[in-house]
Amino acid sequence: MAKRDKLLAKAKNSPQNISFQELEALAAAYGLFLKQGGGGSSHYIQRLPDGTKNTIVREGNKVKRWYVQDVVEAIETFGVTQEKEGSNGRESEGEED
């Protein structure tokens, strides 16, 4: 099981035990990044492909379980996996005749 899959399982099964760093890494692994509001704010914004956004409030290294649940829901709805692309990012060449 890949690291991101383990993090996703942990977030689903035990959202109250996810650190902010784990949540940030989880969101990034699925292409849904968190951006800090500005000026050293404790608020982070996750913009989703449908135009909506999630606000996540960081409390030290902790994050409330409902914010974790919001990110998990966004991953299940919009998550982009890196595995769909080839390992070098190029498509394979056509066959020779």
C-alpha cells in the first residue's frame, strides 16, 4: 500500500489523529493543495476544481476532525492521481510497421 493510501485510510478511520503536516501531504498527493491565507494566518484555503473552497484552520500541529473529513471528501470527489501518467511523463511511441 502506497504512503498516500495509508494516509487516506488513517484520515478516514481516525480523522482526529491526523496532524496538519499529514493533512497537507495527503491533499498534495492527490493534487488538491492547501495555501496559507496570508500574513502568517492560521487559515489555509483549498480551492477545488468546481470553484468551491475548503477553509482549514491550523491549531499548532493539530487540525479538527471535520476539516480532515472535508479534505477526504474533496479527494474522493476531485482527487487527481499521479499514477495515470507514465513514469517519465511521456506517452509511449507508436509501433513500427
